[in-house]
Amino acid sequence: MNKYFKTAWQRLRRTPYQTLISLLVVSLTLFSATVFFLDAAAAHKILRFFETRPQVNAFFKADITPTSQQVELIRSRLESTGLVENFKYISKEDALRIYKELNSTDPLLLEAVTSNMLPASLEVSAKDPAQLKTLADQLKKEEGIEEVRFAEDVVFTLIRWTRSVRTARIALTSSQIFITFIVILSVIGARVTSRKEEITILQLMGATRSFVTAPFILEGMLYGFLGASIAWGITYLAFLYSTPFLSTFIFQIPELYPTPVFMLEVLGGELILGSLVGGLGGLLATRRFLKS
């Protein structure tokens, strides 16, 4: 294996300009794929963020102040369904505070309302917005609940919109993966074809198929590995540079900010993808040439 690796490395050094151009094409292709992947990951998190924004509001009767045991009982029944993302209890005092914040510019409205006049309520969001109606129907059955509200039309419009976006994202991601695969295979294939005389001489000398193929596979893997490293480095530097411009939007959705661990996972995925595709390109191109 060390001998094959040394041969592959010597071939790269022997034609520096061709190597540089091929490496540039592979790097740009993987860079495009990385940016597209990060866009797709961000789009997924944005969709999840907006999907969990709609919620069901359940209002207790105004003359009822539910005990903590009652609230916990309702919580446990809802969470047992496995549909609940968040559950929040708003007491009469909390409702008054919210009311005062919303009407802080109108002192007459502030004087006219006390906490006893406002109902306690529950705010429940679902993991899947399509399940909000199920949660709303269950809340209507709970004792002491007078009214249950949720914007059904808005929720179902959101569901249709997110499904359309996801379908388009899957189609675009699949096409980008295919394009990346074809471009890298073409680059590695061109490298193999340019060495057809060398391959012919090796065959005439009685070299085995594995002896001819292995250096080209390793050469393809080197292209993929180095190209992936360069592509990831450019992507990370571009992200660091653009962070000040994106921070206003990104930090409104905390899950959208890529952590160092996530970026290292992206690097690992790129290195594996680049090496596999590069090695496969070398294998297929060499086999095609040997058959011809």
C-alpha cells in the first residue's frame, strides 16, 4: 500500500499544473456542494423553527384558578401523546403582566383591569403543526377549560408551504450530489486517460490489474481528500467573514448558528465523500480503459 501511495504522490508532483487545475476543479465542486448542503441544513432548521411557532391557547374559566396539580395533570396527559414540543402555563398574574405590557401607553385600560378579570391559560406547541388540532381537541375535554383557540387556516397554510419547500429542497440536493459526483468522476477520468501510454506499457510488462489500478484509485482519493479540505477551509473562512452580516438574522433562531462540532462533522463528511468519490472515479476510469 505504501508503494502504491508513493507512486500516486509522484504522479501528482510530476505534472504540477495539471494537478493544480484538477485540484481546483474538485475543490470548487466540493465547495459548491458544501455551501448547498449548509443552505439545505439551514433551510431545514428554519422550517422547524417556524413549524413550532404556531400553538394552541387554552383558556380556563375566569372564575377558576387552577392548582399546580391540575396543571401538571393536564401536562402529563398531553405529553403522553408524544406530540407536545412545548407546554407553558400562564397564571392570572402573568396574564395581567402581559396585558400591561401590551397596553402600557393607555393608562385607562390599565386601571380598568385586574388579575381576577383575566383567565389563566395554557400555551401548547406541537412537534408537528399537523397535530395541533389533535391537541386542541384533547384540551377541549379537560375540566375547567372554557375556550380553545388556534389559527387553523394559518397552520394548514404553513404545513402546505413547508412540505413544498422540503420537496424542492430534496430535489435540488439530489441534483447537486449527482452533479458533484459526475464532475469529480470526469476530472479523475481525464487524469487516467492522460496516462494511457503508461498503462499500456505496464500491461505489456505483465503488470497485474491491481498493480495498474491501485495507484489511480489512491490518486483519486488524494484529489478528493485535498479538494475536500480546501473546500471546507474556504467555506469556514467565508462563514466567519459573513457572520457579522448574518448575525442579526441568525441569532433570532439559535439553532441556526453552526457550532464548531457541527462544522467538524461537515469536514468529516466532506473528507469521506471526496475520498470515496475520487477513489471510485479512479477505479471506474481505469477499468474502462483496461476493458477497451
